[in-house]
Amino acid sequence: MPNNPAGPPDALISALRRLLRPLVRLMISKGVTLPTLTNLLKETFVAVAEEDFPVNGKRQTDSRINLLTGVHRKDVKRLREEQPSERAMPQAVGLGAQIVSRWVSDALTTDSEGRPIPLPRQGKSPTDPSFDSLVEGISTDVRPRAVLDEWLRLGVAIIDENDRVVLNRQAFVPEKGFDEKAFYFGRNIHDHLAATTHNLIGDGNPRLERSVHYGGLTESSVNSLAEEAEKVGMDALLTLNRLARERVDADKGKNGADQRFNFGLYFFDDDHSLDDQQGSDSEE
């Protein structure tokens, strides 16, 4: 069926249908019904139209937002008057991310290959690297023992046979703790979608958004590739983390030091071949 000049591109509708499937699967599994999603979509449509599609020199009106979004004017008025409730970042995420970032970038807490080393809970002297000194170097408001207990609960770290704290090899990736995982889900998927949305709209220079994909593989081959992806992926993340840590220290106190970036990795496999069997390095 050809594209409808008066409507959205067919290719975009097809892409949206595909990317919605895992989201709908998540929502159904967690009890998010269609009415709940509809209300959330209305709220989001109104917020994006108001913030991202202004008219130069003119006040944004309910009628224009209704025209842009299709949301009824009564709902537009109500939603513009309401303040959506945003849940704060879980404490374990905010503080934990800073601690992990320092752990995997500091020469005192990494090996010759730049990988985080196991740390004793307390150092023999104040200058010795330890988990307690690492935490206290980031914040003195939270006891290191409280951080460690939370990390053990979430699976971010373990205690080895020598009573040392060992960081999860995937860095700060909670194995437990739904709120923490949901936070990263929202942030990382948002940023990935924002990058490729920028490229589809064609506004400015393209953002990095690439992948390698192949079909026609055995389970054994996929497992082997997954192991290699984790290895080279973690190398990339650790390298970029060290460089970013250096830049943060260099930019501290400078005007305009209010920018952020997010660089991520993912690996997905299943037993359905939705794409061509031939592989490629694709760029959006």
C-alpha cells in the first residue's frame, strides 16, 4: 500500500508497530492496561507539543496543541494545568553510579588493563585503596556499610573468599531491584530512541546509532558471539568512562559545563529471523 500524503509514512508506522511489541509485552506482564497507557500517551503528547513545537513569538494555545496531537481540548486544558509526578532517581542509582565510575577509572582501583580490582572493605592505612575510602571519597552522608549492603542485595557486588568487595563485571547493572532496573530502562531506551529520532527527523548532524546483525546462526555461534560482544563492549565502556572522568575533572567550574552524554551497548538474540539472513553494519 503506498504512503498516504495526508498521513504518516507507512515505513514509520511499520517501525512503530515493531518497536511497540516488547513494550506492550512488558506492560501486560506488569499490569499496565490500555486505558493507563492511553492516559500516559495523552499526557506525553501534550507535553511534547507544548515544549518541542512552539510558535515563534506566539503563546502556545490549547487549540494548537489539539491540532498537533489530536488530544481533545478539554484534556489538553486539564493536562496543561496538572503537574505530572516524576519519581526521583533511586538513591542506589545516583550514588552507586558515581562510585562505580570512580572505581573503574581511578588508577588506584584498576589493574594494568584498566579493569576494576577487588577492594578490601577497609585499607590498612588511610592511603590504601579500599571500598570504604572509595565511598567516602564520593559522599560522607551515607555509611559505606549501607552502600555495600544495598549492592549485595542488588547483585552489583559480591564478597569473595578473601573478604574483598568484587564489582559485578557488568559494572552498575543491578541483578535485583525493580526500581533501579526500571530507571535505567527509562533513561537508556529514551536516549537510544532520541538519537535515532533525531536522525529520522533529519535535524542537524546525524547521531551515532549503529548495529551489527546476522541471521542463519546456530545457538552455539550466538553464545560465542555474545561472549565476545560482552568482552569488547566492556572494554569500550571502560575506556570511554576513563576519558569522560578526565573530562569531567577538567571541565569542573567552567562556563557551559552543563552537557551530558550517554553511550550504551546491547546484545539481543532470538529464534525468529525478522531480517534478511545476510548481516551488516547498519546506520540509522
